[in-house]
Amino acid sequence: MKCQARDSKLNEKGRERTPFTAFQKKDKKMQASSASKVAQFKGHKNSTGHTHGEGCVGKTESCMAACYVERPVKQYPATGVALQRNLQSLKDCQTASEFYCLLKPLVVASDSQYANYLAKLRKAADAPSKKEIKILEKRGHIFRWNWSGDILTMAHAEAINRIAEEMPSTTFWLYTRTWWIVGAFKQNKNIAVYLSVDEDNEHIMRPLAERMNLPLAFMGMDEETFVCPATNGKLAAKLACVKCGYCYTKRNGTYRDVLFQIH
């Protein structure tokens, strides 16, 4: 199956100017997610997710025992169905080009959502809108890969890296236990790649992070570092990522370690 995507041109802000057409729209069923914590506003589809466990090739006993995806999947069976469908769409991809054609339309659509919503707020011009405009403009368009599941293959990672290169006005971030694929990421300024650490894999992740100059995302460990405020009760989960900004914002030119309390 060939990708029918044509090369698109970017406007002065790095956004797509021409429509992006791909086999994903017609023959695939991959869908982006509007995760309440990650979305920049209600209904914003700025993340991807697929089945956890089966879709986490670098999983450990520790992460599976504490996986936060279990709760929404059990509470909302339709979520589990959608995640499984997305996983199958990813498994059907073999090459980086196929992953690219499957995934890029999701990011383009999310960016358009962001731009349209921002334009609507500017037109309203009331006090609440001005406050929201300020935070949205400060963050820019943000997109998280894999709120559930993880990178499956090197080709998957290469596609994500290519999308980041082609969409410089979007800031991407991800957490991964698929440690052997991090070489696919070329230290693009607009993508934060975290190595997910727990007691089972820290012997691999800590030295790799030091060697590759990558930040660590600790899961329920005793570390003296910044704690995600959406996991310790200091920030409500809804729209937490756009309010916080820690994981995808550099300080002194680097991304910093973060600790996620088990939630």
C-alpha cells in the first residue's frame, strides 16, 4: 500500500499550507486522542494512544503493575476498543514511510484545531478569552506521542522524528521504555524524548540517558527532582500539561528529569 501524501509547503510559522492526503484517511483507522490532561482545550486531539502492554515492547513488571491506563480502559470499554484499533493500524506499518503517512495527518489536524480555536478566542476578545489566549500563545501547538502504549519499532521512531523536523512550530514530547530506538531522534529542538525509568530497567536507562544526554522520567521512585503536579495533587489533571509546560520546555538549553508519582 503506497502513501499518497504529497510534499506540503510550510507557511512562515511552520504550519502546513496545503492539505495532507494519505492512505490513513481512507484505509486506516488510526485516530488521535483528546486526553483530558494533555489537550490544550476541550476536544483538542493532540495526542496518540494505543493498547498498553501489548503495545509496549519495552515494558517491565513494575510499569505493568502500576500502569495508569488500566483505570480508563476498565471504566470506558470504548477507549480500549479504540486503543486496540490504533495498535493494529500501527502493526500494519512496516516502513518509516508507512508510519509517517499514518501519523502525520493526525498532527496536521491537531495543529489546525489549535489555530482555529485560537482565532475564535481572539474574535471573542473578552477577559477569559484573553487569559486563555496568553497561555496558548506561550505554549504554541503541543503534541504528545503515546499517552498509552509506546514506540514499537525503529521505523516508528524515525517517522516521529521526521514529523518533528517538518513541523518546527509544533512542540512534541514522549516517554519511552523502547530504549534501543532513541538513536533515531536527532536532538530536534522541538521534541523532548524521555527515557521512562523504574526499578526494573534503571540499570539500562540511567547510563543511556547520560550517554545520549536525554532526560529521565521516573515512575514512583525516590528521586529528588521535579514532581509532575498532576500526580501529586498540586494541579488538577484536566488541561494540566498546557498549564504546567515542564516536560516540553527547555531550561538552560536542556529538558530536565521528572518524577511521576503512581496515580
